[in-house]
Amino acid sequence: MSSFSHMVGSRTYQFRDLKDLMAKATPARSGDYLAGLAAATAEERVAAQMTLAALPLSVFLRQALIPYENDEVTRLIIDRHDRAAFAAIAHLTVGDFRNWLLGDAADSAALAAVAPGVTPEMAAAVSKLMRVQDLILVARKCRVVTAFRNTIGLPGRLSTRLQPNHPTDDATGIAASVLDGLLYGSGDAVIGINPATDNVPQVIQIVTMLDEIIDRYGIPTQSCVLTHVTNTLAAIERGAPVDLVFQSIAGTEAANAGFGINLALLAEAQQAALSLGRGSVGNNVMYFETGQGSALSANAHHGVDQQTCEARAYAVARAYAPLLVNSVVGFIGPEYLYDGKQIVRAGLEDHFCAKLLGLPMGCDVCYTNHAEADQDDMDVLLTLLGTAGCTFVMGIPGSDDIMLNYQTTSFHDALYARRVLGLKPAPEFEAWLRQMAIFTSDEAATPAATLPPAFARALSRLA
């Protein structure tokens, strides 16, 4: 693999290979320092970015950051690369690619056409050269639409995952949180639960309960229990009403092995879910979560910086036509993203790279309590992501996940973003909200002043 150098003033900076160059060009974050990969100084970072800007995009097709023969994610990226789609940008350097992305010629149609020709490493590389406003502007132009029981990702829409987690999986507590979220207009992306007791019988019990709620009220949405893919496969085999298959994924074969998965297993799960035919307006059946630092935390990053590893996870997701993908951006902790500034930058990078690659990307706007971040930082990131055309965000009672013990966004936060930015839920879900007299205004997401009769009865049963 070639080495690179760049002179700044009287000093020449050396980068031993493409992997080293990418890491040194990355905006500062604690995970790369922890791994010993980051630039030692701001000047070295600028030298790396200038070197990267002059690099032809085609280099990434000739020099794999992780060897082809050693990693099935690399093989997936190379083997599925669309040369015809790449032809439109094949003559560009990374810096030229940034300029093209920011230009008027790169409209939504052009970006969709070129997406199959963009590799994760190309997306990661160009993101390292971009300011926050660049990440927002380009991501906003990327339109990725998916569907199951409603249509996700249309212009002027912001969807939400209603996350009614409970520390003991209490059915009444879960139902109360579902009701609370629906009354704020949350839940069009998915009603998704992280089970406290993670085994197949419990998965079946929860998914059956959610299916009964969706069926009883005719809610045009989908449910998901965020359990390991093998549990979901077992639940499908036992006849459970599974809508979406969930799995956490990473950007290297070794990191995915740490999650207990491989590409063949994901393909098997996708086919099992498709065989149920439960979608009404579409057949996107997969839901993936990612996060910067997951490969490093598993010592499975192969010396690749954490943001590039994260982008490689999007190649895994892209292979299975998911309904939803989201980065859990600040969940792993300050060892990987130290403070609010790093979390904000990472969230926008993740959203940009995934959208550029053609994914329906959302974000869990979150942080752990030992990070140098607070809810003000999350308000900033939520607002920026809404401006950037983020597909969906999380909705959790009080923004405090009492089961997973981290801070994220509430039903009220999602309502704020919709109101301030003039966004609406998925169209089928919006129509249902009006039909149920939950929303009343035609111009904004405005909950009704009084409890709709059907939900008043439900509340009385919970009490």
C-alpha cells in the first residue's frame, strides 16, 4: 500500500498508508486517540486533509483498508460496487467530490444515481473534509424512501421510533408508554422495544402484545423487539407476528463476529421476514443499529479509524434493503466520543455518510451520563439533524431510558423538531392521527387538547 506525504511550511508530514492518512485526517475524537490513530496536532490533521483532498476516488477501489481476503465486509464492498454508477464521479479527487456534492448538479436524482458507486471509504473520506454545514446541506439533498406499513423518508417528514422500554418488561408499563408516545404523534418509524429479559419466549410475548395494539387501533406502523437476530429467527419459526428483524452491525467481519453474526445469517433473517408478507405498502423488513467505536471496543478495527469503520457498517446495512438504520451516536461513551462537540459532529457524519450511500438513516441523539455532554448538546444535534433531513429519531418517555440508563430524546423533543422545522409524520400515520383525533392542525404537529375517546378507554383500563 502506498505511503503519502505533505509539506506544511518547512515541515513534511509522512503517512505510512491510506489507512493512516484517513485516520490522521479525521476531526479529533477520543476513540481515535485511545486507539493511537489520531493526528498528534491540528497541523498534522490539516496536512492529512490536504493530502486526502488530492487523492483520486479510484484509489479506494485499488487499496483496501482491510484486506479483501481477510474480511467479508471488504469483499461485500468490492464485489457489489457498481462501476456504471461510479463512472459519473470516477474522474474526481476526494476534494473534487466534495465540491461536486455541494454544487447544484448534485440534486436528489443525481445523488440517488451515484449512490451504488460510492464505497463507504469514499463517503468517509469526503466527510473528513466537510464542515458541519456541508454535512447538512448534502444530506438534505439525499432522499431515501422505504416502506412497510407506512412510507418513511418522504420530503417534509420526520419519523420517530416509539421506544417504550421497561426495566422488568411489565406489560402495563409498556402499554402506558406506547399510549403516551402515540398521543404525541410518535411511533411511525417503529414501535421498538429493547427487552429487559432477552430470550425467545419473552420476545414472542412482547411482539404479540405490540401486534395486538397495532391491530386493535389500526395503527399504520410496524413493531420490533430489539433482540439478537437468532432470537427473532426462532420467534418466526414458532409463528410469532414479527414485522421487522433487528440487529446491531459493525464495519468489520471480526466486529460482527463479536455480535454473533455474519452476512449469511443476516440474509437468512431477511428471507424469513419477507416470507411472512406482513407489510402492506412495502417490503423493507430489516432494522439495523450502528455506532462509532463498536469495532474499536471489540478490538476488531484493524487499525482503521472509528468513523471509517462506522461507514463500512453501512455497506452491510445497504445489502439488505432495510426499512430503518440508525446510529446510536453517543451510547458507547466518552472513551469514543468525549463531549457534546464530538457527539454532534459524529451524528452529522453518520447521517451524511449513510444517506450518501443510499440508506434510510436516523439517529439516536443520545449520551451517557459520564460524558461531557448534556441535553442542550442533544437539542443542538436534534435540530441540525432535522434540518439535514434525518429520517427518524427516538421518542422515549422523559428522554430517560430507564432500562438502558442513557439520555436520549423524548416524545416532546420530537414534537418540538416537527413544529420548529415544519415537518410531519409518515403520511399514512399522519392520516391515522387525524382520524383518531390525536392531531388537529393541518399546518403543524399539534396534539388535540382533549384525550380521544378510544384512548380514554385504553387509559381507564391501564389505571
